[in-house]
Amino acid sequence: MMLRDVSSCNTYNYGDALYWDTRYVQEAGSFDWYQCYSALRPYVRHCVSTSSRVLMVGCGNAVMSEDMVKDGYEEIVNVDISTVAIDMMKRKYEDVPQMKYLQMDVRDMSFFPDESFDAVIDKGNAIALPHVLFLVIFHSLTIFFSPHSDLLWDIIWSLM
Ligand SMILES: C[S@@+](CC[C@H](N)C(=O)[O-])C[C@H]1O[C@@H](n2cnc3c(N)ncnc32)[C@H](O)[C@@H]1O
């Protein structure tokens, strides 16, 4: 009988860059966790104007940003802790000037000057960060606005 080695599949590894690098080598296509842009579009369009400077944290190999650009978004900076994911996405979208990909740990965003972004979208990345685990209940979509944080609560309530 074949037993599956589940030791590397527990959520404790979700904050580990090596875990994600290994996973993205094995699963090289594209994959959107939880929801695709089409399902989230009403909330995103309601809260984020297409001219916003958007930061997408823990982008992985999702097509969310690509779909947002197709929908008119002009500037999306995507970051992820996985070098494998970022290299893959940089190659895939090298001809799409609206999207940038940077390898970065979201726990240290000092690379960006203050007020670099109008909106930050986190889809699924929060599960990798135990201290913000509670965000998972919000369908793992979180949008933070510096000037309009009340909108975050509108979204949360509408999703619950
Ligand atoms: C569950 S996946 C979600 C991927 C994508 N956002 C989606 O919705 O399909 C979590 C992602 O967060 C990334 N991640 C985990 N910890 C991170 C950290 N500290 N900084 C940046 N990205 C991180 C992982 O590499 C992985 O791509």
C-alpha cells in the first residue's frame, strides 16, 4: 500500500519560502486559490479604481492580476516570497507593462516608499501568516485602503 507523505502538506509550512518554491516547481501552471477575479470583481471594482496603484501581496502564480489588467487596471505590483513563482510570472508577463513582479517578504515592505500604493490586495496570502490567520474567514480576500479603511469593513460584511 502506498502511503502519502503528508509531512510537507501542513499549513505550518505556508510561511516557508522553501515550501512554496518546491510547490511551484511541481505545479508550474497557474492556479487561483479560493476565488477567481470574476467572482471578486464586484468588490474589487467597487473599491479600487482602475487608475489605482495596486499592490498584490502573495501573488503566487494566480491569474488574478492578469484578469484585472484585462479589465482595465493600469498598475499592479505583484510580490511573493517565492523566487520560483516570481521568476515564472516575470517570464510569462514580460510584455505586459501594467504588471511588475518582485520577490519580497510581505513582512518587510521597506523597499517601497510611503504612499506608493492606493490599494493593497491580499488573496490567500494571509493564510501563510499565522498572526493574521483570522483574515481567512473573510473568504481570504482582504483589501486595505490607506485613506478609506472603512471600505474594508463594507467588503467584509458583504462577504460574510
Ligand atoms: C495560498 S497562496 C495564494 C496565491 C495567490 N494569491 C492566489 O490567490 O492564488 C499564498 C502565497 O503567499 C506567498 N507567501 C507566503 N508567505 C509570504 C510572505 N511572507 N511574503 C510574501 N508572499 C508570501 C506564497 O509564496 C504563496 O504564493
